[in-house]
Amino acid sequence: MDKSLRWPEGKQLSDFIFRPIERALDESQVNSWQEQLKQTEIAQPALCLASMLRLEQLARLGIQPEAVGGHSLGELTAFYAAGAYSREELIGFAALRGQAMTPGQGDARGTAGIMASLACSAVQAQAILDAGEGYAVVANKNSPSQTVISGEPSCIQQACRHANEQGLRGVLLPVANAFHSRFVSQAAQVLAKSRLLPEHPKQLTTALFSGLQRGKVDLACDLRRHFSKQVISPVDCISLVQEMSKECDLLLEVGPGRVLTGLARSILANDIDKKNEQEGEDGPTCFPLETKPEQDRDLNIFLANYFVRGGTINWHVLYDDRLVRPFTPADERLFLTNPCERPFPEHFSEQKAQSSIVPSAHLSGLEKFGKTDRILADIAGISERTLAFYLERRSQFLGSLIRVDIDNMSENGLLQLQDVNPQSVSMTELSGGKIQSSADQLSKVATDAFVEVTTVAQLLFDLIEQQTGFPKESLSMEFCLLDDLNLDSIKASELIAEAAAKLGIAATQIDVAEYANASLAEIAEVLEKACDDQAGQNAASDTEKPSPAKYPLWVRDFTIAYSPEPLSANRRAENVSQQSEKILILSEPAEQRLAEQLKRRFADAASVVECASFAEVRLAAASFSDRFTTVIVLLPRHSANRIIDRENYSEHVVRLHTVFFTPFHISGLDNNTLAVIQFGEGFFGTQPVTANIEQCSAKSLAASMHLEKPALKIRVLDFCPRISPDELCARTIAELSTTDLYAAAGYDAEVVRRVPRPVLQNTAMYQDRQISWSAEDVFLVTGGAKGITAECALELARTVQVQMVLVGSSAAPQEENEQSEIARTLRRFQEINLPVHYYQCDITDADAVYDLVRQIRTDLGEITGVIHGSALNRPGELGRVSVDQALKETAPKLAGAINLCAALQDRPPKLFVAFSSITGVSGMIKNGWYGFSNEALELVVQQYGERFPQTSVLSIAFSIWGEVGMGVKMGSTAWLGKMGMDAIPVQEGTARFLRLVTHDPFEKQVVVTARPSELDTFAPPPLPVPENLQFLEEITVYSQGIELISRTRLTSNGIHMSRTISGVVRIFSPWYSAWKLWLRRCEPSPAQKILIQSLLIISSWNDR
């Protein structure tokens, strides 16, 4: 390599790079060597050599770039990496370039210029230079916030002063000359005349980019002219990074330091911010390769990021020449106290006598034990394997106990054994002939179970002996793998995984990391249960997916977005045939024409298609029972009522009760289908103009039905009323042909398919409502003396100092019931001197509400704020709730809101807030009608806001709260917790309520929830997981923008490690804390920690 360099005789480049540091006379000599290495004529070929060696290292690791580019000098190495010329030509030309650009040689005047860095854009830097005198140019457009200038010393110094005066940082750079300016024009001429490089690239094996031009470099490039022009032209690093980022998702700085990494990340971050404003897209990120000399940490982080994206790495090359401590068996190790010299436990002699493994004599008697074992297992109510395992450990004790008991019974005349020797009596013989024990009638399953359990202990002992060297005779089932057998967590996990594999247990059956320090008895028991699970003999499972409830609580604001999502072809059922289908189409008489059109479309495919009205089904429900496999419900296409009132609300409840109560769809038959077609403009009634509740509001009921009866196929299809009947029929048939058990989709006026999805809200973007409050303002709060409404009312009164009017159906508390919940709430207000008043009113009675409003206005003044929190929740399956019960349950929330809106329409308040529930969005088991009342409540509130724009309206759909509220009273908190749904802490709930009241979220409905359970009725947008991404093979929990929990397994097949470790990956925002739980559970080795760092890649684009 050095032969290609033009050095004076006796000099070589390696003499300057590889100095004998250990032989230096003192520190000053080391410093002088470093200064020599920084000289331009030496530094340039040295840097190219270092980069070239790193490229070759990456190639040995199996990593080939998709695109290459370089910054200034780095462009020489980039061309080499693309195959433009040889390594000898690279180093030779780099040496020539360095010598030509040395001060005194590159400039005819023999004086050197200087360079400086300005913390501003190139446009700002040019403006500063234009304001000065002398020669100076922009040399490097490094990033949107960094520009390098080059030129005469006086001019550059003046520019730095002007920049500092403007608050922009200007720093002189320690360089030898004013590169990329006319100060090196003579060097450009030298390079143009050089013949060290070929005229054109020999080949280009990968995409090649230059800082001189946009777009790719091609084979027609004149290399000598290009590099001659490059030394006097500005470097556009911004364009270079932007062009390369279109080709790849990882950028790597090949060479010493991390300057380019910082520049690239700044450029990419600026681009991502712009894209997020427009498209929400993310871009690549950049990594250094060698931040500090002789440290592999940066390389390992890059390899981890490369690996998780599906890249293939030659792992054996990575670990070549590394010192690896070989495994030494425990019996060969030296300890201060040799564990082999420890005395045996006191019980060991007894255990050895009976053996923790079933003796061979015991095994030889299996023919005599088979059916007896079965009887004993039935008596004890346990599995045969459990009994066998118990006998394996307690046979000596049980044998002694049986002999003593037989002797005792014989002495008392309770058992006549006569010639039978008690010590040799078998239980079969004691049964009086009732149990036959011939070998021909043995149960193979029982025998196999006994042998298998015997093998579990034997297998564990064998594996331990192989790994540790401890003789099997010295082992006890009470020993722990870590504490007693000196295995580390990795080896312990390997041992359990190997035992499971030998027993034929699936890898997902056992989380081996959890039992790394368990006793052998506990491990054997777990393996036994896993065997039972695998064979289908035990319903319990030890391998549940990690429950979200195990993880730290979070609470967030969501809104429901109606995302365009085309119907995926791969979700449609293959060979869909409805020849055996029996279809009933339900509608009101006004929709009979549309029902007949649907009937004609289905007639050729189904064996039976009938149309009926809701009234006909109500009158003769029994005649429709079990006759149909598919029921299609058509809600009214248009509404005669512009305003939602009590009458059409009651009629709609009766209509929907006919659908969700009648037994023809709740017979329990699998593969039955219920489809509800409603007309809420494709947005489920919420926009652009609020629909009447009779046209829609069936989604929560359908979702609840799906959760109660998951075998039913449920569809909720929301259409714009102006869609043609033919289009509606076609879309309905397409939706029914999909395989999903539940789907809700809307079709707007343009027939764009939209799916309601919860989308995370950024609360920092909420703006102040610009509503002023004072002591003269009056807030009417229904349901305000109890539960979460009382907590929120108290917090609001404390913050804005308004008068609170709490309204309830119960009478005002008297002295005899001072301990009632209402009395306690009123005292809490009074104790902190907050004005509060209590009024009794039946909120479902329209006349009573009118009187209430009139009385409050007379007593206190105008009602300027409303919080409607009245509700009634009586859980029950939809098929068991009568229509009267449904009307009664929905009345406080829905009829109450209708009555309030009517009573306040003459003088609307400043703010109207309704307390809704997440059940109105997601549905809930045994809460169908409660969910309906909340879904319809949102429409009532939104319609009021449309009628009276001067009133700010908001519906807050809370999930269940902890400590207070109906959920706590009914015991739902614990039940939902088992399902994975967390409860909102009171302090968090009131804080979020207060922010929504004082700040505008720009939405009419906000869902405030702790971690919801994994409901397909409240599913976030699909997770866009890049192809081949590692560690995310089994995603168990995904909440968009908040967390991702994945179960992952490192295996020898996956990453060429002889280990199998499972754990839970939890990715948070901010993403940097992502792997903490995984690390804590798995205790990975240093090599695995390197791989785990790969998750930092996600922080690079998502946390922005």
C-alpha cells in the first residue's frame, strides 16, 4: 500500500500512523507525533486509509451499502467504495491531494486562508459575507443550522464578529488552509493534470452520490475534472444526505469521529419535521462507526440496528479473535469453599434411600398399578401425571403409612388378610377383585404418563450432570439452579429449554427465564403441567401472554378518527357461497324499497331471503326464531325530525331492542351473521352534520353483542344517505364476505371506506377556550353529588371559583343521614368555602327539568355552564334486557340530556360538557344499553352545539375510574383489571377533565382512558412494522404513540447464539426506556445487550 505513495525516500505513511506509543520518551513526543499526523499531506491519505479499512471490515461482516457518498475528502473513499477505482489508486490520489493542498503549494501567493463555522443556514451565512469586505465564500452547507465559510483571514474574522453580534455562534476552525475556495486553485490544477486516477469510473456497483451535484453519479463522470472542481467548490452536505436517504433507511459514518453523524441527524430531523406536518412520514437515521479509537461500542450499536431491520451479519467474523472465556464445569472450579465438600442435607440420606427418581423395582410393577392409579387420581381430583409425580416423591412415606394402617385394621378385625403378607399386598388385591389388573387391560396413557414424569426428574439430573459435572447421586430435587448449582441465568435458561425440547414441549409453552432460579422440583412441576397442556389434559395454562395490567399505568386522551382504509382483498373469504344462507332483511316500511333491492341481490346466492318490518318481528318473534343464519338490519335512511327529542329516542330504543333481543340471532349457532346498516354520512353520525339518533347509533350495541357472543359475525356499516342503492348493496355484500368476526366501517358521499380508530391526542396542542369565569357564573351539574362527577365538579369549583349547583334524584340530606354520599360531597365543598347548592330533580322528567332551570335562574342567576353526569348502569346481557329495562337504563343519561338541551335553548350556556363512557365507543360485555346511551349522548350534545354555536360543547368518554364511581360500586374495577383494562386514578381523571374544560381540544368528543383491554372494537390503526424487523415477531399489546409490548425469543437459529431466552419487550414513548423490562426479566449477556440496544433505532424517528 505504501508503495503507491510519493513520499521522500525512507518515509512511509504507516510510519506516521502506527507509532510505537509505548516507546515515546515523554508526552511531548506523543503530542509531536499527533501534530505530524494532522498535517494536510499526511492526514488526507491517513483518513482515506482508515475509512477504506473500515469498509473492508464491514464487507467481511457481510454488509454491503445500497448507496455511498462522501463529505469533501470523504468523497474519494465513496468513489472507491462504489468500485470507481482500486485501493492503490485511492491512497495514491489522496496523498497527491494532501500534498497539493498544503499551504504555500496550493496558493500562488504563498499565504494561507482560514475557515470558520457559523451556526446558521447557508442563506444567512451568505448575507453576513455580503455585508463584509474582502474575499470569502460559503465552503460547506453542512446542515440547516451549520455553514462553513472560507476565505481571507480578515474577512472570515469579520464575519464571525458580525455573526456573534446577531446572536449566531461563529468559531474559527483549526485547518491548514481555506479549502473549497480559490486559495486552493493551484491544487485543483495539479489534480486535473494527474494521471493517478482513471479517466472514468471502472465500474459502479452501488448508487453513488456527490456533494457537488444532485442525483447519482454515473459512469460518464470525468474523475480528474470532478475532483479538480471539487476542491474549490462548496460542499452541499444537505443535498447529499437528502438524496442518499431516499435509497436507504440507515446511514453509517465510515471513519473516525461522529461529526458527519451529527450533521446527518440534524438534516434528517429537519426533513422529518416537515414531512410530519404534511404526511406523517419518518425517515432514516445515521450512526457513527468509531466515536473513540479502539472502541467497538458504535460498531455494535450499528450492527444491532442493521440486524433488527432484517440485515444478515456474519457473526463468526464479528467474534473472531475475541477473548471468550470457556465454560468450566463446576467440579473443576476452585472456590474458597468447594461446594462438593459441603455436607449433604439432613434429609438426603432418606431421600437417597427412597430415591427422588422412581426406583426400577417400582417401574417394573407398572402392570399392577395402572388402573389403581386412575382410581386414586379420580378420588383426589387430580391428573394422573400429578399423581405419578406425587408418588414419585412420597412413595416411601405412603408405603409406611399403608402398612401401619393395614396392621391397625387387621388388629381391629376390620380387614381379614389371613395368609396375605401385608408388606407385599398390592392395592389391586385389596380391592376385593373389583379392580382387574391384567397387563392386557392397562391404560397406555397412564403408563406413558408415569414413565414421562419419571423421565422429567431423570432428564433434569442427566442435563445437570452434563453441564456442571455434579454426580446425579449428589443432587436433590430441592436444589436451585443458580444458588445451589452455580449456573448463571443464561445456562439455567438453556438447561430448562433443552429439557422442554426433549419432552416435546413447544417453545412457547414455558417462559424459561422465569424459572432460572427455581428448585428442580418446581421446574419438574412446570414441565409436567406443560406436558398436560400440550396433550390437552389440563385446561390451565402456564404460558399466558403478558397481561397489560402487569405494566405501569398510563392515562391518555384520544379522539375517534375515521381513517380511510380500503377493504383488504386478503381478508375476504375464499369461495364465498351463500347457497345455504337464510337471510332476513329487517326495515321500517319507509325503507321497504331498499330492502327489496337487497333481497334481489341476495336471491341468487341464498336459499331463503325474506323481508320483514320491525313491528312484524316484535309481534311474532317466536316464528322467526332460529330460522335465519343472516340478519340484515336497515335503520331509517332519513329522519323526519330535525331535532333529537324524547319521542324519536324512545322509538329508536324499541327498534334496536327488536334487533338485539329477538332470539333469532342469539341462538348460539356459530357462523351466524348480524349486519346493521345505518345512515350517519359515513362518519357514524358525528360529521359533517350530526345525524338523528334513529339513523345511526347502533355501533356500541353491535360491539357489545360481539363481545358477549364472539362466535357471531357482526357488521356495522354506516352509509351516506345519498349513496345509490346499487352501490350500497355492492358494498354490503363485499363487507359480509370478509372473514373478520367484527367490523365497523363507514362509506362517505365519495364512497370512501372509513374505519373508526382511536387516535392519541397531543394535549400540549390544546388552546385556551377564552371563556372567562367568575363568582357570578352558575354551573348546573347533574349527578354531581356522587361519584366521578362530584370529584370533577369539586376540582372545577376550586379552580375557577364558580357557583356549583348539584342536581340529584335523591332528596337533600337531612340530619339523620349526614353520612350519606351526598352529605359528604356537600361538606367537602363547604370545608374549603366553595359555594355549592343542592337541588332534587328527576332529570328524566321534561317538566321537572324546566321547573329546575327556572328555579335556579330565580335563586342564583343565569346558568352559564352545564356538566351532565347523570347515568344509570344495570349490567345485563342484551338477550335478557327487556325493552322497559332498556328505556329505564338509558333515560338518565339520554332523556336527561334531551330535556336539558330543551330547557336551556332560550338562553344557552357558555359551556356544555357531557360525561360519556368509553363503552359508547367500544361496547362492553353486559353493558350494551349503557353503551348505546353514551353513543347517542354524543349526538345530542353535538347537535346542540350546531344549533347554538355560541356554546362550546364537549363529550368526555371516560373509561372506568378507580376508587370512585359506578365501576367501583359494582365491583367492575377488579373484573376489568383481569381483562387488562386499568382504572383511571382520581387525581389523573380530574386533572384531565379540568384541562379539557379550560382548553379546547378541537374535537367534540374526547376519550380519556387508562390502558384499555385488547378489544377489537377499540383497535388503533394497524401497526406499520417494517419487513424483516427483528424482536417484534409476537406483538401482544400495541397502543399507538404510547407503548408496544412484544414477546421475543433469542435462539441459536435467529442470531447464531446457542441460547434460547424469552422475554417481554416493552417500547414506550419516549422510546429510550424501551427495553428495561426485557432486560430485567432476561438478564441477557453483554453480547445480547448489544443486540437489545438496537431498539434505539426506533427512538431516532418515532420520538420526534
